Amino acid sequence: MRIGIDLGGTNTVVALCDQNGVMLSKKSTPTKTGDADGLRGDMKTLALALCQEQGLPPDMVTQIGIGVPGSFDKASCTLKFGTNLGMSDVSFAKAFLPEFHCPVKLDNDANCAALGEAIAGAGANARHMLMVTLGTGVGGGIVIDGKLYTGFNGIAGELGHMVIRQGGEACNCGRKGCLEAYTSASHFVKFAERALREGRESCLRADQGHLNAKMICDAVDAGDPLGKELFDDYCVNLACGLANFINIFQPECIVIGGGLAGYGEKLLEPLRRLTAPETFRGASRNTQIVAASLGNDAGLIGAAML
């Protein structure tokens, strides 16, 4: 048995999984931001509660994995800088002693989500897979031959920071023209608000200042010209990034996750159509673009299976 932990800025979620990545149960508690000892204590308490619930002795757990936001050091199992957690230099290597004696591993939360989808989700039949998450930012993970690829320093997979337009929109990372600066939910809304300030007519006008990506998608469904223009531009930009990924990695599939993936085939169909002429293609097999299937459980399962 394995335990996976998704350490978020709002909630800490702990899951018990079998050796195949099947989740048996999970529990959560609000994250004790700024309180390293309290956080470690909560993690162990939830892990023990899951074992007790399943009638499982802690010594039958073969691994504990943690998906973390921010920077980290794998070798020492240390969170170096916790984004939105209010803590730095927190080691988890001995956090589960004396009850658990198994190895403790950690990785980036987006990598964990990619691994979860590769093992038990939309990429379960693929050995080579990329995951792209469309949320406040654009994250991702790379799975090669069934294993996470993280590079020599453990931080590969920042797919949102491939530049698709030299000298383009400013990105939060400090560069200009990144994929994230054109296809994150926050930038999608930013472009809509900019158009409204410029006087564009739209059913979105009444929502100016309170927009979110779903409202723009709803406007597209309602036939709003501005909404459609924004969405079409969004798809062109995202397809540019996806085509680059396909040409570099030739994965069996790209799994699209995050809030904007909830638009389903209305998003996926134009992405497939736009990427096809921009990619090197095989005679019989080509990269599939599909929606993630595990939702928030992807990171938990991936953490357990690190």
C-alpha cells in the first residue's frame, strides 16, 4: 500500500492507494500555513487514520509521496520554499516516524498530477505522455517510458514557460511571450477586460471587473462575437504550444487538465484541428489530445506512485 499527499495552500489531502494506483480512501484538513510542525503532525494523523479505517498496520505502507507547490530538494525530502504556504526549509524525511518506516518522496504538484493521469487516468494506456494544466497559470508534467522526466536538477516540465511569441505579453515569470501569458485562465480574463476597456460591445460588459474564464466560455455558447474572438485566439495560441510539444516529444497523448479543461470537446476539438497541420505526424499513429479524467485526485495518486 502507498500513501499520497497533496499539500495545497488551502487544504492538505491524504489518500491511501494500492500498488496499482487505485485510491481506497482519502481524508483532508485545512492546511496549517506558517506552522511546519502542525502541518507535519496533521499529515501523519491523517495517514494513521486512513490505515486504521482500512484495518491496515502502518508497517504495510511501502511508500509515502508528497506533491508540493514551490521549490524543493528531493534528496533530503525538503520543501525549500513553499509557495502560498508561508514556510521554507521544511523537511518531511522523518515526519512520519516512528509509526511509518517507509521511504518518503516529494515532487512538484503538477508532476504528481501528470503521473497520476499516466497511471490511473486519461493516459493510463500511454507510456509517453504530457499533461498540460490550464488554471491560474499553465503547468505541466512529462512522462517518458512510464516515468516522470524532471531533468538533472529536478525541475523540468515548466511547459507554460515556452515562449510562443517573442517580445509578447508579460508573464509572471519575468519573461515575455510565454504560453502561460496567452493561455492561462487569468490571462484569458485579462484579454477580455482589456477589450471591454477599449469599448468593445459584448454581453460580458455587465460583468466587467468580476469576470472569470467560465463566463467567457458561456458568452461563446451564447453567440457573443467578442467571446468567440477571444476564444478563437486562445485556441490558436494554445495549439501553437501543443504543436511544439508534439514535435519535441512525440507523446502518445497530451492530457489537458485544469479549470478550462471543463469546457470539454468545445475546447479539445479546435485544438486537435489547429495542431494537426503544425505537427510532424506518423504513418499510422499520432498524438491524441484528451481531457484529464481524475480531477483533484490526480495529484494524490501521482504522489503515492512517485
